[in-house]
Amino acid sequence: MDASIQIIEETYKKKIALFSDLLNCVERERLNLMNLNAHNLWSLLEEKQRIIRSIEELGSTQEMETKDYNIPQQQRKVILNLREKLSRIKEELRVRVHENVTFIRESLDCFHEIISIFSTAGRDDEGYLPKKAKRKQMPSLMYQNEV
């Protein structure tokens, strides 16, 4: 039984290390997004995929825990502390990923708006003035001298 508890602890420690590495990748990704460094983004993507594959290979620690119902109290505390640490890292990872996705969306929306402004620059229906305050078109010079 001690061997299986040891395996559970080691699995948690490996997962904590891998999720910490993944969190580090996501933080570096944020810096590269802000600096528009596309080359590093591709290498970070490959690194994240490698880490995710390693996490998936470890399997689920919860399945291992349910097989052993008789975990001593002292070792149960250690496992619970490891589980909590892993949960905190996962939550931080979710927050960082959400921040990166939001940053990308906002950047793309900004680019879309800039392109829209440039593409509609010659049209009268688009502009910075409110619709009521738009410039009225001057009547043709031909009609000014009549009447």
C-alpha cells in the first residue's frame, strides 16, 4: 500500500511541475503577444503541446486515489496539500489563458475596426460625425443661378 501512495504522491508532484511549466509558457506567450513576436509564439505552441501530451500520459490521479481507500491520515494530508496546490495552479492557468484569449480578441477587434475605417473612407455613410451633423451636400452650381 505504501508503494501505491508513493506513486500517487509522485504523480501529483509531476503534474504540479508540468502544470507550472505550462503556466510559465502561457505567461511567456502573453509577453510575446504584446511584443508581436510570432516566431517565439510558434515555438511556445510546440512546447505547450509537448507539455500537454506529458500531462495526458500521466493519467488521472483521482482514479488512483479511489482504488486505495485505506490511506493513512498523515499521508492523506500530504496528498490533499498536493491536490490543493495543483488546483491553484490550474485555476491560475485558466485565468492566464482567458487573459490571453481576451487580449487576442481585443487586438483583432481593433485591427478589424481600423481596416473597416480605411475601407469605408470614401463613403458618405461612414465617418466620425454623428448622423444628424453630417455635411450636407452642396447643390449643383448649375441650379444656383436659376430662379
